[in-house]
Amino acid sequence: MSDAPTLETELARARDLSVAALADAIESIGFECTRCGACCRGHPSEDGGDREPHTATVFPDEVRRLQDAASETTDGGGTGTSEAAETYDWRDVARPMPYGLVGGDEGSEGETFEWALQTDACGDCVFYEEVGERPDGSPKGACSVHDDRPLICETYPFSVALGGTSQPMGEAVDEAGIVRAHECEGLGRDIAREDAEELAAALKERAVREIEEAIAVRDNYEPRDVDGVVVHDSEGAKRPDGSPVGDHSDGE
């Protein structure tokens, strides 16, 4: 029995992916966003308990870009200067990936890997908003930072079958070659070739970024014996507010 491919091998495969071939696969499956918002909202738990929050992986540089995009600016009272109307900090945009964390006396604690987009009290992505109704009367969803949305959002409902990449929103429901499609009511609809190629290019970029991130996390990982939550990403160990471990009273 052969050994599983290394992350470095999978990274080389990701970099060699053909955008044209990925676009062919996307075309064969078909997709058009229906603005249902299902991929941005929390969802019912499998055991029928509390609603599960939306969980989407976001890279550290994407968190910073979203901070900038979400921080609104206004003309400083007609003075010709700009001032921040609302400034988003790290915790407004991202939260520690919940997997691996446990409840403690003062909240969650433990070590986890990577970041998830922040959610509101309903478990929906904080950047999700309803902007009217669809033809069937159901709410029409929108992203308030659409032009700066993370790659995992830009490429949903697709992923590629390479080690080191993630599967958003559960198992695949369709596939064409290396491309996997995940649950979405927009699947099976006609997609223009230009749109398929744009989506394919983003899908390749995401695959490369995910594997690069996984390699960096692996290479930088050092167990941390500190109180509270530690998040390991490609830049090292961080606190939930995005600051490096060691910047606070961590006993180091």
C-alpha cells in the first residue's frame, strides 16, 4: 500500500491545475447563484439541537483585508478629510475555528488551527444581509463585503479533491474529475464560459493557498501551554484577537 501524497506533492499538483479543465468541469456540473443565502447562514444541527453557526475558513491576510473593507469611511464633515465611521478589529471579522476547543470555567480554551468568519447571534456570517425578496417570496441574500470576500466564499459551492484542501459545507453531492460540488440550490444551472473560467481561476488560487497555508501551519506549529485559546495559522500562534502569543501575560 502506497503512502499518502505529501503536502508538497499536492501543492505541485495544485499549481499545475488547468484553469480550462476546471472550467470544463464546472460547466458540466452547472451553477448559478440564486441569492438564497444558505451558504452564509447558520444551519440546523444534525441532532435537532441548537442551530449550528456558519463556519468558513479565512486566511490571516483575508481577515486584514476584510477589516479594511468593512471599516467605513466618511467625509470629515465637508472638511475634505476622511475619518473612520466604524473600525473593525480582528474579532469583528474572524473567530477561532471551533474544532478542538473545549468549554472552560471562563469560556472556550485549548488549541485550534485556522480562523473562521465571525458570526452573529443567529449563527449567520456577520457580513450577510437580506436585501429584499426573491421571486418565490423567500429572502434575497447579499454579502456586504462581496468584492473582498474570502476565496472560500468566492468559489462556493466548489472545491478540488486534493489533500490539504477543505470541503465547505459537508460532503460533495456531485463531482466532475477533480472538481467537487457541495450542496447548493444553484447547482445544475447553465453557466457562461466566461463565468466558469473566472470561477475556475479562483478555485485554483484557493487550492494553492489552502495547501500553502497547511504547510506553513505544519512548519510553524509549536504546542503552547498557556491559558485560554491559541490559534495556529501560517503566521504562528495567535490569541483570539489576532495578536501573537507572547504579546500578553502568557507566562512566556
